[in-house]
Amino acid sequence: MNSYLDQDITYLKGVGSVRAKLLASELGVRTVDDLLNTYPFRHEDRTKIHRICDLTEGMQHVQLRGRIVNFQKLGEGPKRRLVAAFSDGTGFIQLVWFRLSKYLETAYKVGVDYQLFGEPKPFGNHLSIAHPELEELEKVKNRPLLRMQPVYHSTERLDKAHITSRTINELVANALEKLSAPLPETLTPELMREHELVSRDRAIRDLHFSQNAQDVAAARRRLKFEELFFLQLSILQYTKNRKITYAGWPFLKVGSQFNDFYRHHLPFRLTEAQKRVIKEVHADLKSGRQMNRLLQGDVGSGKTMVATLVALLALDNGFQACIMAPTEILAEQHFKGISSQLSPLGLRVELLTGNVKGRRRKTILEGIANGEVQITVGTHALIEPTVAFLNLGLVVIDEQHRFGVKQRAALWQKNSRPPHILVMTATPIPRTLAMTVYGDLDVSVIDQLPPGRKPIVTKHFRSTQRQQLYNGVESELRKGRQVYFVYPLIDENENLDLLALEQGFEAVSEAFAPWKVGKVHGRMKPAEKEEAMRAFSAGEIQILVSTTVIEVGVNVPNASVMVVENAERFGLAQLHQLRGRVGRGAEQSYCILVTKDNLSDNTRQRMEIMVDTNDGFVIAEADMKFRGPGDLEGTAQSGLPFDLKIAHLIGDAALMSEAREAAARIIEADPSENDNRFAVLWSQLHRLRREQQNFSSIS
């Protein structure tokens, strides 16, 4: 059976070498098993034939029968498109193809009857269907109309090669036709019975071909559970093995450095949440096991102070500590704050970034190597081979999702035994994501803000309300406050967006003369950028016009207004990060989200969420629902053990918890993988691991 499933897809009826290369490059389908596990992402009802006169805005995919009346080629260069008028006798609808090819220009003919499937959308004052699915009516009129038509993911290259959803479905049928026995099971009978799951063979067949909605739902549930179960089994097994394999340096002592700073030099009283987190971290540090902990805390909650106190515990036990930040701006901010606060203790704290060069760099590297530098703050420069610590015991990684796995792994090699790891993020992680991307980490949360902080007031303005917005900004400026104006800068539109920022800079400078206005964006030289930031921090300029380079790492307590232009182009998590740049002092602060007048329902809902709540966890959950986990935290970079083909980290949260509990029971019952009752589970887990890139052992 497995030999057939592992067979090269080239030799399957209907494929051949050309299609095989496309299926491999576009969908990752190389074997028969890959094809069977290429799941439809939705099913469509093809039983109804609509009339054009009945179509209205907001309808989902519809099926029509009619003929093309005429064709037109419009536009020039990359904007060329093919436009057709399609009629069924009750009205007309426009068909549009944006990716022209010789095939498209000859494939469809005027006066021929077609069956059409597509999604009508408003364009100007009429409805239009882009890239419709068309088949000659003569060829399909005797084919039964399907209630559950599977729809598979496609790409531009597959479309050009005419490999459609129907093509993939037919190939799956060819593959199943040659099976000599049911597909092998990957779960134990006990798991299937306990969780009321259909067999794998039935799930695959029903998902691709059943016309019964309940059967398709049961198939989806079975395959989702299987994905989530093996995902959690892998994570939990890795966590168990890591705790056994990696002994940690025991930090048993709470000594003079920690006690002196805590009792005499704390710049403010710790919140109860900060105290709780320090106790959780200390319990890890003295356990004899290597700490691997994620510290979550909203912007301004005091994560850096926790990191500073934990670093002092490392020093009290004879070790060095380092703090790694994703940008030079943030690293310098951490260095200035930490070195200033620790100056009464006489400790040597140094900054190591790409900008530190020559004799200064050599002196710092020598101090790190001989142990005289006790705390090093830096960027990815810390992982360079030339940086050799005498006795590194603690690594703190700030905004950790911005570092790749290999970069973080390099820090493990800086001592004979891996140092303790504390990773921090100001982007709250929804529980379902924490169970997967960060499933091998213990999690601490700072869920309080320091006393005296007022909640930031968030307001939504349309672009037509700009004068009202400017009046409010001027009111804050007259109080002596400072203001950010942030513009989007997205790679594919970089030139366009940079122009928008420059125009915005001119408009703001004119509107708020004589106040001084500065600007900062990613294309400026580092020295220019740093000077603009310094001048704003020092109060020499009152308004900073910027791109999202100020999203992380700017702390100006006197800044009380954050204006986000084109807010509809930002995700919720990014808007929340930007909002956190203000509200860092005792005065009332404001975040103003400026959008165009006409908004989609999705955008309007996102703006309402931002206005209604300052809770980062609520926003993170909503952001994942709107945008997906990959956008939120760089899921692919963080390294899930396996790709999820059918399950969804947010939509299947309840099933995720169910699968995790089941996986935990298996780990507990068979920690050594030698119980024959679970042999099928371990076999499948090892097979999945061979197929996927190894799950990194780095947090």
C-alpha cells in the first residue's frame, strides 16, 4: 500500500511529466499520497442556475447559463485585460480576465452557449465577474449538478495550464480507483472511538467526493483532529525531551546585586504582575533545568524592568547576561535605560551593534571575553562568531519573532551548557497560537500597567474630518505635548508610499507652523534617522512624521497623540503597537485612526475594535480572525513542526485543546515510545517529521 502511495505522481493517469512538474512546484504534490492529501478548502452548491436579472451586490458565487455577446481588449502593458459581455436573455453581466494569454484570446467564442461559475462584484455602476469558470454547455448539460462541488487552491501558473479544481478532483478519483485496499489508518481505534472520528479512508473519500454535507463535515473534523493531534504530539514530545536533555545552570543565589537594586534603586514600585513573573522566572532558574520562557506584556507594562532584575540574578550567580533587540534604535534605548538604572551598582553594561566599530568594538569584545562586561545589550551583532562570552548564563530576546531560528540558535553555542532563555513580546499571543508556535515554552504574562497610566483614548476619523483632527492636534501642541503622524510603507508600493509620506510631511509642516516638524523613514541613512529620533526625544521638534520604523523602540513620555494615516492598510496588531508609542507619561493620550470615507465591512469592524478596546489579547484574537496566524507572528519563520493543510489555529481552537489533551495522555502513557498500543501513532509522527523540516529546538 505504502509503495503505491509513495509513487511518483507523473505516472498517474491524467498527469504526465509537464503536469507533474507544475503540481510539484505550485502545490507541493509529488506523490499519490500528496495528491490525496490536497484537500478542497471549501465546497460549493452547484445545483442552482441563477438568472442575471436576479443578481445583486453581496451574492456569493453563482452559476449562470448564457452566451458571450462580444469581446474587448482594454488597457496597455501590464494593465491589459480582456472584457466580455455575457447574457442569458434576462440581462447582461461583464466578464473580466486580467492575466491575458494566447489561450484566453482564442478559448472562448462569441455566440457559443456556456455554463459559467463565478462571484459577481460591483464595478462602477454594474456587476462584474473576474476570471469566471466557463465550460461549453453542450459538454456539461447532461452532467449532474453537484450540491457539494469541491474547490481546491490554485495559482496563476495552474490557471494558465488549465489545471482547474475539476482537474484535481478527477486526478484524485484516478488515484483512489487504483487503491487495492483502504487507506492505512494513522490513529488508534481508542482515539477514534473516544473522539468520534471516522476512518482515514472514509474521511479522504468523503471530503473529495461526498454529496452529503454531514459526511463532508465529519471528514473535515477527522482530518483536522489528525493534523492538530500530531502537531501537539510533536511539540509535547519535544518539550519533554528538552527538559530531560538540557540541564540548566542553577541560579540558587539571590545576592547583593539583585537585593541592592530592588531595595534602594528601583525607579518605581513593581506591579503585582511583575512580581509574579519574577517569581515564576526565579523558580525556573533554580530548578536545574534550562529555562525556556515566553514573557508577554502589553506595551508599557514593564517587561524591560523584569528582564533587568532577572539579569541581576544571573550576575549574582557568577554569570553574564545579554539582551538582544531587533533594531539598533531599540537596543540603544534598552542600553540607555538599563545602564542608567544600574549605574549606582558600578556594573559594566555595554552596547554592541553594527555601529560600534574600531577600537571601541575591540575593547568591548575583550571585556565580554574576560568577563568584565557583565551585561551586554545589542542587536544580531551579539551572535557573530567574534563575540565570545566568558560565562553566559542568561539570554533575553526582545520582540523575538523578528529573529530567525538560526540567529537565535547561535546564542545557544555561546557557552558549554545552553544559557537560560527569556523571550519577550509586546504583541499579545492568543492562547491557540501560544499552544503551537510557542508550544514548547512556559508562558508568563504581565497583565497590569504601572500605576498612574491613563488608558489611551482611540478615535476614528474619516479623511473628510481632517480640520477637526488638526484642531485637536493643535490643542495638544499648545499644552506642550508632542505628536506622531505615521504613514504606511509597504514594500510593493514603496515609491508610492514614500511620496505619500513626503506629501504628508509638507501638509503637516504647513498646517502646524511654527511648530517644528521632523521626519523619519527606512530609506534615510542610519545617522539621519537617529538624529531625527534624538531631536524628537529631546523635544527639539514637536511633530514626527514617520513610517512604521517607530512601531517598536521609541519612548517619548511627552508624546500624547498618535495619528495613523491610511489606518485601513494596517493590521490590528500593528495598530496596537503604534498606539503603544503614546500614553507613556501621566497625561491623557490619544490615538487617531484616519481612513478614507468609503470602507468595507471588514475595515469598519477593525476600526471599531481599536476604538472599543485597549486589551491587547482581545485585539490579537481579532487580528488572527481577520488576517490569519501567519501574518500576526511570522508563523512560518517561528517554525511549526508541520504545515497545517486543513486545520486553522483560531477557527479550530476547541479542537486544538481536545487534540492537545489527547496528545498529552499519550506522552504520559508511553514516554519511551515502546508500547505497541501506540505504535501506529509514533510511526506516523516519524513519517511526518521526515517529510517536514525538523522542528527547531530554539524558542
